[in-house]
Amino acid sequence: MKILGIESSCDETAAAIVEDGTRLLSNVVVSQIDIHASYGGVIPEIAARSHIEAINPVIDKALQDARCSWDDIDAIGVTYAPGLIGSLLVGTLAARTLAHLKKKPLYAVQHVEGHVYANFLVDDATTAPRFPILALIVSGGHSQLVLFRNHGDYVLLGQTEDDAVGEAFDKVAKIIGLPYPGGPSVAKAAESGDPRAYIFPKAKLTCPTGCTHGQDNQKASSSALLCRRYSFSFSGVKTAVLRRVQAEVGKSYDFPSHELPGLVNDALRNDITASFQHIAVETLVEKTMLAFHDFSPASVVIAGGVAANQELRRQLKEALPIDITYAPMNLCTDNAAMIASLAYFMSKQVTPTDPLDLEVIPSISMTKTAWATHKA
């Protein structure tokens, strides 16, 4: 079964064709990073306009690369949530139109859940993740721990209570004058820095009295067992970095952050990034370890753009007693292959969405996706 996936939730216009959920036939991504870099972040209106220009050529290229005609395509999967509303509208409108014109079943895919399915796109089936799967989903907009008991059967254990870890990387990069996106920039600078140069705070999230940390609820029907034991907070460390940089360059707390980059030298920049990255990654690893020991999954996967971070991979490898599954590096960031893969597994359990009824949702939890609302 061949699925055309379409992804346009933020600043990548992407299309891909995946066979049977695991075999990647084509993967086309047009990135807008160069466009948004000068602004230090994504500008929603510019992103939407860029998607309009790229969406049809990207889809055509995906078909061409896979050597497929529309007769070969069995269904279409498209990201409908979460994301920038203008960007989502471009991708879903294209998918809805094509599904109607080509008479193809349409599956609405949740972007964050889709990141996990990049891990199923492996050449060797023996290396694919096995259920139950503990997934650490980390990107610019999301930081979550999710326990997948099977396809479409998962429970949200914990999530960020403020900034996502990728967002914190972006903000730290901006404070010290590194280019957008912040994840790769911070990781590169950290290679030349001392991770112990500065001690930044780590959020201490405590559970309410009587919390069982979800251990008594592993088989519960609820799709959310949110517990602060597995949750994250990165706003404090981000602010601590700002205050430290202000202090190191001899400025008070009210000194404008946008004027700091010109006062930061390379040595300070490298030590700040190394120290920040160390504590941010350590936070992710500690929470993942807690969930691993509480739920004893068969596999652990890391999903989302931050999964490409080598320090995260190093710390997790040292901390966990089993091998960790990573998507190929080019599938860690936003792409349509993961959307097509998830759509395939959805097609086995979920009724297709009527193209005339599909609406985008800029913000939605994984607990309220099509798996729960459109069971066949």
C-alpha cells in the first residue's frame, strides 16, 4: 500500500511516498530556514506564502522520485495539527483537493505523533521499534514522554509545562548571537566549550500527594496520565542563561537582551552553550530514565528535531540499559515520510476523513487525535 504524505505545519514544505508504512520510496523537503534566519525565527505569514509556492512542485517531485503515477497511490496522509494555522491550511487544502479529484482516501495526521513514526522507516525490519515503546518527543514546539502500547494505543506520561527544549535552544542562541535555528548552532559552539563552566538550575517538579506516577494505571483506557514526575520545564534555565550572560559582560538585569550578542566573545559563547546544553539534555535524560524504570518498555525511541543532538544521544546511551532507536538523521526534522508512515498504520484502524470536512487545528493534544475520534 503506497501512501502520499504531505507536511506543512511550520517552515518545511514536504511530500513523501511510503510503502506499507516502512519502505521509503521518496522524500522531498523544501526548507525555509534561509528565509527566516534573518528574522531569528519563523514569521507565520511568510511561511504560509512560501508553502503556496512550493507545495505543488514538491508533490510532483515526490511522485517522480518514487516513479509513481496517481494510479499507484492508495491514500493520502496530511498534517492537520498542530502548527501554524496558515501553513497547515496550505498543506491540508492541497491534500483535500487531491483526495477529492483523485478519489483517494484521506487521513488526518497529528504532527507530533508523526515524529515517532519516522523510527519505523528503517531498512532492516529487525531494528524497528517493538511495543511497548517509550517515546521521547523533543522539538522546537514540543517536549513529551509518551508510552505507546500499540499503534493508536498510547498514553501521554509527561510534557513541558512551559518552553519546549527546542525553543529554549533557539532563545539561548539568540541571547548570545548564534544564528537560527538554535539547536544546531548551540550544539556546534558547545563542542569548543566547557560543560561545567557554569552551573545552571534544573527544574524540580514535584507530584501532588498520593500520586502513583502512573504505575497503577498502565492498562487504563485514559490517553493521558500526566504526572509531574515525567514532565519538563525549561523557562528557568533559559532565564538563568540570560542573567549569567548579562553578569559576565558586566551589565545589570535590565540591560536589553538584543544588545548582548555584540558583547559576548567566543570563549564565553562556547562555555555558555556547553553548560546550557549539558543541563538541558540531562533534564531530558533523567525524565526518560524515570519512565523507563517505571514502565519497562521493549524499545525507546527519540523523535523530533532535537533527536539529532549528539549530546542527547551520548547521555541516553550511557544512561539506559537497552539500545535506543533513532530515525535517520534526515528524518529527525519535519518531513512528510513520517506522516505517510503513520497514515498507513491509521488506515488499518481508522475511517478516512471526508475531504470536505477536514479542518486544521493549530493546537491539539495527542490525546485528542483521529485515533480516538475516527475509529473504524
